[in-house]
Amino acid sequence: MGLIGAMQPGHEDRTDHVVAQLGDGEFATGAMSLVPPEVAADPARLRAMRDRIDDQQRQRRSDEREVEGIARASGMDTDNDDV
């Protein structure tokens, strides 16, 4: 999708971007991103991107547990069959 955006006027600088595998973290798996070639060639920058995604996923899961706990304490149904 990021490459499609490169075809829009003013975003031509994105046409050389590549898909980079960021790898797996503790909470995020199979992370990928569209990045400039110089970022794709820098393992430290890719690791930092993966770590940021992993931190966001960790926080999201923590927030979900908190909301489910509040729902249970309030007597709400916490079945997620329709999710």
C-alpha cells in the first residue's frame, strides 16, 4: 500500500522504498515495514523500529486486559466470540 501512495504527486521520493522484515519481538510477530533502502541496510534502525512496534503491542495487550477486568468487575459479558 505504501508503494501505491508513492504514485501520488508529491510522494515520488517513496518509489525506492523496500519492504523490510523487522522480525519478531516478544509481543509482535512478523513485523514488516516499507522503508528507504538506507534504513533497510541498518540492522540497528530496523531493530529499533521492531522494538517500538513490540512496545506498542505490549501496551495494547495490557490495556485490553485492564478493560476486560473492568468489564468483568462491572458484570459485563466479556466473551469475544464476535471479534
